[in-house]
Amino acid sequence: MADPHRPTASYHSLGAISRRGYTHLRICCLTCGHSKWVPLDLVIQRVGGQSGLFDLARRACCALCGARGAHVEIADPPPPTAGQGYVAWLERRMGWILKEGTQIRDLIHAGVETLADDPVTQRVEFWRE
């Protein structure tokens, strides 16, 4: 007799998950915590579309520690555009920092004394201390 508490395999089969529009699985090692996003199509090619999540979780082997068994979740990775605003901001900020640092270094090497109205040379005096 089938276990009434266990979900049906057809609903959780990898093929059914793919048909619902998911593209990735996240597999987490229960021993060391290593996790990896895996393309669902690649998993289906290796184990077949009829395999279920429970079977995959039991058969999974960690690439780092070699432990068997894992937590498998249906989850798509963040879109590639996520965080691009931060990356652009960081690139601008790093450019500004490098430019300011170069100016300060040049002023230190030139031996320029602090001018009361010049914020760049005021920063030079701060870094000399």
C-alpha cells in the first residue's frame, strides 16, 4: 500500500518540474553545507525525467566532502541583471577612489603643503600623520 503522506512522484518528477517552467535546482550538502545551482536540463539528461526529487536527494554526492545525501530545492537562480546597479555603482566608486588616491599620492611626492581652501591637500595632511 502506498504511503498517503508521501507526495506523488509524478508531481515531483524532474520532468514535471521542468514543464512548470523551472530551470535550476539548488543542491545543498547536509554535511558540509556546500551548495550549488544546477541546471535542471543537465540533471534530467543524467538521471532522467521520471526521477523524483527524493531520489535525487538520496543519490546526490558532495563534490567537496564526498558525503551522500543532500537537500534539493526547486529554485531558479537570481536573474543575471540582478545587482547590476550595484556593480555599476561600485565601478564608479572605485574609479573615484583611484583618482583621488592618485591625486593625493602625487601631492605627497611633490611635497605640497596644506592650503586652507584645497580639500585635496587637506586630505594629504591627514594621510601624512
